[in-house]
Amino acid sequence: MNNNAIKNYTYLLNLAKNLTEVEDDFIANCANISSLIFNNIENLNWAGFYLWRNDKLILGPFQGQTATTKIDLGKGVCGSSAKDKITYVVPNVHKFPGHIACDLASNSEIVIPLIKDDKLIGVLDIDSPRLNRFSKEDQINLEKIVMILLTNSDI
């Protein structure tokens, strides 16, 4: 295991906790968490949120290139993660059936559902230009960041 990654995730988890403990607004916290992830994790080209509104995922706070604004439940990686309420780690997005290509530079993706009290709130979507970018360690720690966000935000 990479010691820098452990140190980096420890730092990110602490910073996520500190940021969200002083602010309970969910949108403000999503904005800061997307910035935190995008600016502190290597080899990313997009990091942000889609929020569950009116039976669709609607683009929320993010960092990166412009993106699709609405995603139906079950469509693409984000819609699939939201529908199944599980994290999707996709080593090669070009092999994912129905992948929605917003940025042609994206090659791998991780999507983590935001679930509070068994209710879908949205998803955290992170893209990378590298194939096989996201490890089990990334998944575990990004899921922890989502839990910090959900615990400390007024939703």
C-alpha cells in the first residue's frame, strides 16, 4: 500500500470533516467536497455531484469540464449507481453499456450513491483520464468522505 495515499486520504478525511462540521448547508458542502477531491487526488478530470430531483439526477456542484445536466435512473454509470444504490467502480468506461460520455478524455470512473435514511439523495461522480484509476482503497475512502458529507449536512 502506498504510504502517500494513506497520508493523503487521512488528510482529506480530516479536511472533509472540518469543512462540513462548520457548515451544515448541503449544497455548500457538496461544492467544497468536489473541490477538495478534484484538487487533492491525482489523475482526475471531473469530480462532482448529481442530485436526485423530480425523478432524475440533476447536475450539482462540480469541478471540471461542463457536464450532462440530467440523467435518468438506470442510465449510464451515475444512473446505474443511483438505481442500484451501490458504488460502481468502472475500470474502462468505454466498455460500460450505455456510458454517457461528457468528456472524451474520461477513461475510468467511480460513482458513489448518496443514501440517507434509505433515501436516494444523489451520487458523487469522479472521472479519470487513466484506465483502471480507482482502487479498493479509493472506494473505501471516498465512501467515507460521502458518509462525512451526509452526516454533517442538513438534508
